Amino acid sequence: MTRAALHIPDRLDAIHGDLADLYRDLHAHPELGFAEQRTAAEIARRAVDLGYEVTTGVGRTGVVARLVNGAGPTVLLRADMDALPVAEQTGLPYASTATDPVTGDPVMHACGHDMHITCLLGALRILVEARESWQGTVLAVFQPAEESGAGAAAMIDDGLFDRFGTPDVVLGQHVGPLPVHMVAVHAGAAMAATDALRITLYGKGGHGSRPETTIDPVVMAAATVMRLQTVVSREIAGGDTAVVTVGAITAGTRHNIIADRAELLVNIRTFTPEVRARVLAAVERIVRAEAAASGADRAPDIETIETFPILFNDPAAVERTAAALREQLGADKVVDPGLITGSEDCGVLATSCGAPLCYWYFGGVDRQRFLTALQAGAVDRDIPSNHSPHFAPELDPAIDTGVTAMVTAALEWLD
């Protein structure tokens, strides 16, 4: 049976309502990385009902659903599960009011992982119902803790490939601020490496009325933040790409107290080892120099708290998968977005076992809304992106696009 004979849209019509209900439920009940207990239980229940061999607790909270359907390739299909510490502001009737039970912080699916889970479960249902059309093994990996970059490694360290087999290809997808029905995929280095740093600057505390008796870490931090803005603009070649962001500053308790330390959380994105090394060296040099310029008695601490490798899409795998997606969705619906400065640990699943990777984005924005913003030159202003408290994929078309893309890609690689 060909993909055309399978006719994915008809099969989607029969399950769309159930998938939409699942998405709303997942969105209303987000869980942070390595705490996805409810999410994992729901995934496992549904996958068992579909007839998959299901294992839970892989890499702490990960779920693996496996279906062997004769001899043939093993195709790994991946979805991430974790949410973010963000207070939702979408106004949706199923908006999250959840909080982290440990910290009390608000929690939201602000990156679309609830959509990824929904689409993969929908794809698993279509694949099992159409098993006469393919041979091989479907290995569905529902991964925890993508946001920290630790989830894929945790599942691998827990014997993912030793226990469930080595895949012939790794396929993954992410919903994003693109028009619905669109897919975007880039061959080669596709998504950035990330280094997240915690920088602690040490000063000398005292009374706000007597700054001359202190070494003010707030001023030191402010000077450091401003100087870090020159790393990309003055130390990285115009043809290279890098991003340096100071995402958080913490210092002090009262207006009339000069603190004794300040903390910066810094995020760095790069696409080559050479640029990465140059940026990291520049950041360290600037941080230490600003501390010295402020007269600090103690050198700053620079700690790496998260790291993601570059996500590399195998060119041959992209060519093969994109051709199938163009056939299914239409040639004008599959585009090359170029480099994406976001980061992903899905690539770790491929590089650790030597399998080719194809990872793509699919659209979650109403097409007319996107075109209106585009014509006004206001896409960045009017279209909420991932990690925004306003991020809310257009539920119905986005589910259909994500399921169709995943089923199409899987069938391309299965016999």
C-alpha cells in the first residue's frame, strides 16, 4: 500500500476529536523535566491500548513504545514531554494553572511539547491500524527533560539502544511559529549548540549611604552585561553566527543595602566549535576583567549549568524525508528555514548510536494571521514564539500537520 492509498487525511478525520481532547488535557496539566509522571502515565496507557510494547521509567520518566511488524528497518520517532516554568497568558479555556509542587512556580507548555506528544500518539495509532502497509519496527521515544538538555542522555544512559534496539534513522519534529500545513527542514548543522552559564560576581557589601566602603556587585554586573553585548558585534566575524543573552540578574534584598554578590545567567548559541571556543573565551575574559576593574577581592565563579550539542541533520536523510513530505503535503509546503538558533537534544539520540537524523519544524500559526503579520513586517511582534507566555499553536490544523508529517516520514523509512 502506498502513502496515497493509505490516505492519511481520512484516517485523521476519524481520530482528530480524540487527539484534540488529549492535547487540551496535556496542555492543562504540564509537568517540568524529570517530573512528567502524569504525562508519562497517559502516554503509556494509550500506547498499550494501541497494542505497542510499552516500557516506562526509561531515563527516569521516559516512555518507550515499540511495535515489531516483521523484518525491516527500525525507525525511531521522538517526542519530548516537559514543560517550562512560565505563567500562561493565552486566555485559552484549557490554559494551565499548574504550579511546580516543589517551588510553587507556574508551569506551562510554552514550547509545544504537548503538541509533539499528541502528534506522535496520533501517528502511532495510524501506523498500527495500517500495519499491512509497512514492515519493520517502530520505536517511539517519549523523552523527558528536553529543556535542560539532559533527557536524551538520561535515556541513553539507561540502556535505550541496548534494551530496545539500534535505529536505522531518528526522526523528530517541533511545532513553531510557521503557518499551519507548512514544514521547515534544513540539512547539515541545523540548530545551535548551547552553553548556559551561571556567573557569580563577588563584591563587598555595606550600607547604601556609604558606597565608598563597599565593592558594588550590582554596578559590576551592569558593566559586565553591557560589555558582553560586544562579544558578537566586535569579536565574531560577520559570516559567522552567535548569540549571547543574559537571561537573569539576581542581586540584593533592599534599596539601602549594597549586596556582596550578584549572579548572572548567560545563554550562548553557536554553530561551530571554533566560534563556540571564541565566544566562551571572550565571555570569561570580560567577566574576569570587569571584576578586576571593580576592585573585587575575589575572582568570579563561572559554572556551566546546561549544554546542548549542535543538531546536525544528515543531508541524505533530509533529502529523502523532504521528498516524501513534498509528495504528501505539496511542494510549496516544505521549505528550508536556514540556521535556527534554538537548541535541541534530539540529535544526541542519533549521534550516540550512529544513525542519521532528520529533524523538522511544522507550523502552528493560522495562515492568514501569519500572512497579515508578514505583510506588516510584524511577525516577531504579532506572532508569539516558543517560550512566550502567549504561545498557543492553532490546535486543529497543527495536530493534522504534525501527525501527517510524522506518519509520512515514518512510512518513507519503513519497508
